[in-house]
Amino acid sequence: MAKKDTFRIVTRGTDGNLLIRDYMSCDPIIDSHQQIGTDDCSTDLELRGMPVFRGLIGPMPEGKTVVRYESPEVFESLTKEWGAAKPRRRTRRPSKKQVEAAATVS
């Protein structure tokens, strides 16, 4: 298993864009946020024991080596976007447009 060695903070700027900051340790985060506990129930075993901070949602895994924390506003908006995204439907047979396009190419 790869070690989680990058700590990522995702917030939203005043212009509405996402601001992403990466740190090589959690020390700078501890200096700017109050630690209120440690994660003891994550299904990702590498996150267990990671700090939990007041005002941030997390820790959550992002890839193999990144621990992600989000502001509550970013967490809510990204969760809504993720929930509203409709999965692409797969069809078993080609649509009429695909059949017509294939016929014109041949």
C-alpha cells in the first residue's frame, strides 16, 4: 500500500473558483485549524488516525497518496453536482442516427 503523504485542502475563493493547496505534512494545517480529534472509522485503513479539523470535512482519500479535506461549502456543492449527474445510458443496439451514419459512410 502506498503511504498517504500529501495533504490537500480544497476551499472556494471569493470569485467562486476552487482553491487547492497541497502540503507535504499536516503540520501547516494544524497551525491554521484546530484539531478536534482523529479519524477512527474510515473504511480506508490508511486514513485511520489522521487528524479531524474544526471547519473542514475530512479526511477523505483522493488517489493513493493524497488525503483530502474540504470546506463545508465545497463539500456540499461538489456532493450536489455528483448526485445530480446522470449516468450515461448504454443501449444494446445502435440508435437510428448511428445506423444512418454507418450507412452513409459505407
